[in-house]
Amino acid sequence: MLQLPVVQPQFNSNQFNVQDVLGAWVVIRPEYLWLFVLLVFMFFVAWSFILSYHWKKFGFEKQVMTKASVIYFSVSGGLLGAMVVALIVYLNSL
């Protein structure tokens, strides 16, 4: 009877370490990463005020503009949340 050899995978996903993959190429202090998140959040807030003003001032159909703003804020909030979660996971893996 022919028996195939058992191959053990070399990569264990439970032991994934970002530092092993990136090595010394990317050395960013956590304070700079949180500062980047803060700057993106401040840009988001400023941009949201600008868009809200223009949507209220120049929007033709109130219902369409309300739907657009809900979609915009939902997607933007989700992306900001995902960025914060990704940063927390990254910093905990170092």
C-alpha cells in the first residue's frame, strides 16, 4: 500500500508576529501612530462640518441629503473604528 508523506506546515498563524515580518524596516513609535489617528479624526470632524454645511445649504432634496449624510457618517465612523482596532491589534502584537 502506497502511503503519502505527512507534511507539517511551517507557518503557525497563532504565532504571527508583525516584528518578524517587517523586521527593522518599519520602526514607528506608538505615540506617532496614535497621533496619526488623532489627526485623521480631526480631519474627519472638520470635513464633516464642511460637508454638512454644504449639504444643508445647497441640497435640493432634504430626504436625499439626509440619506447621504447618514451613509457618509456610517461608513466614515466604521472606517475610523476599523483603523483604531487595527492599531490596537498591531500594537499588541509587538
